[in-house]
Amino acid sequence: MSAENPRTTSAAARRRLLEDGRASGLYSGAAWSLGDAAGPYDRGWTGTRALEGPALDGHDLWDLASVTKPIVGLVVMALVDRGVLGLDDTVAHHLPRYSDSPHAARTVAQLLDHTAGLPGGVPLYRDHPTRASLLRALGPLPRNAEPGTRVTYSSQGFMLLGLIAEQAAGQGLEQLMADLVGAPLGLTGTGFRPGPADRSRAVATEDCPWRGRTVVGEVHDENAVVLGGVAGHAGLFSTLTDLELLARCLLDGGAPLLEPDTLTLMTTPRTDHLNLRRTLAWQGQDPVGSPVGDTFGPASYGHTGFTGTSLWIDPEAGRYAILLTNRVHPSREERGFVALRREFHTIGG
């Protein structure tokens, strides 16, 4: 009798893990895919779109949260490929409204790799309930590090990047996303601000105290809500199938999104001399404390999202891993998801 295929064993272990996570109340549902440039070799889903919702069916729409950042980064790098943007361009060059800001001289590259010195998750929405007010508040935010001296993960920096891309291209970020990422890859379920038909298949996120209701098909991030649901740091929704197409594109060299040299530039670690490993818009594989454990190689890169999403690419091993959950449903309390995510990624195969 032949030995069991190790991939089959690993796939069964991952499914058990994610089913147990659902049973333990870490989320109402999860979807996953592992594969290579040829396609997935383990994919599936378990659970429901909400605690009292319909079962997942594989066509579900997930709030990507901060996985938005590297996809917006792809938009930025596509504009670099086209000569519309330069990595050394400054905030003030494209956004004169911030010419007196502490961040005026920060570059596109520094915003992408989180070395601009901008602060992290500032809840601007609490005091600035309109788009105009929140954008004004971005300017005077104090730096928490000198530029280039420390990686400080900053949603605010990616808000600026989204604005820079719009100003440079003369198009809204929603359209840029569709034209430069969605259309070339044939993505049918990825975008900002889902319409009514798409919201009907969206996975629920938080029972939000600020909004007084359970959020379904509307961006979870409150700053992004105030910005109208379209922002550089959060707001994209996507499906398992679309993220598989994106992962395969990245493993296959980046075409038709980017020139191969541009993808290499984007995904090469830039901050190893600092406190965290970062590339242009992607998280690198930190030697200690990686969110995906230690089975991915040092050249691997990816991103996680606060709602319980992640996409990770290992170009040397030629594999990707996608995990989609609604770990903020019904609340954002950490209930053990971080450990589950790490275990998911460390199961072999």
C-alpha cells in the first residue's frame, strides 16, 4: 500500500485547524489557498459569512483591510513603470497642500517602506468626521522618528500614497486600481465600495460601536470610512479566486502588472539594517516574530490585514499562501487568531 501524499496530509491538517478556529469562535468563516504559479494545490472554505449567516460558498467577498496596501503599492509601481511617478518624488511635489507639513520632503519610496517617520494607526476619524477635515489633519501629524532611521508601520503614509497616485495620474484611486491591477489580471471581485449585489455575498466584520451596527460590505477601517471607502491604506474587497490570480502573477514575474525588474525592485528587502524587514509596500520575513511563522524563506514577502486576512509569497520556493477570515466578527478582541495564523502557515506542504 502506497504512503499517503504529504500534501494530502497537510491539507487535512489545515482544514481541521481552521474548522477548530471557527468552532472556538475566532471567526465565523475562513477561506484559504496554497499553490504555485500553475495554480492552487490546496484550497477550501469553512463556516459562514456571519455568526447567523449563510454558509461560505467560495465566491464570498472579504474586506482585505491592510492587504489593500501592497495592492495600492502595485498601482504606484505601475505608475513608476510608466514614468508617471518617481520613487524619489516628494509629498510636496505632488501634493502642494502639504508643502508646509513635516512630511513635505518625504519620498514615495519612504512612504512605501514605512521609513518616512509618520506615526502609525492614528484614529483621526474620532476628531475629524469629514474627508476634508481628516485630510487637513494628515499634514501636521508629528514625526515619531527621523526619516530613514526606523520602520514605523503607518496607515497615514499610505493615505498620502493614495493621494499622490491620484494626483500624478489625474485619476481616482478606484479607477487606477481597476485599470492597472483589476483589468490586466481579469479580476472580477476586487475593488473598493462594493455595490448592493456584491454586498449580498460579503462576509461580516465587526459589530461596530462607532457605527452602531454590524458592518457588512463596507470597509471596516474607520479612517477609510471617513475618506469615502477609497484610500491607500484600506478599503479593498476581494475574493479567494482573485487573490489566487494575483499570487500566481507575482510568482510568475509580475507580468502583465509590472516589468520583471520593477517587481524585483518592489519585493527586495530594503530595511534589514533597521528594526523590521520591509520592501516597497510589502512586509518582509522578519527573522523573529513573523506573522506567518518560520517556514517561509528569507526572500518571502506578503502582508496581513486587521480583519484576519493575509497573502504571502515565497519566490524562492515558488509557492504562495492565502488566508481569509473575519476574525473581527463580532468584535476585534484578540481571541487566539494570531497563533492560529502562524500555525496555518507552518503546516508543511
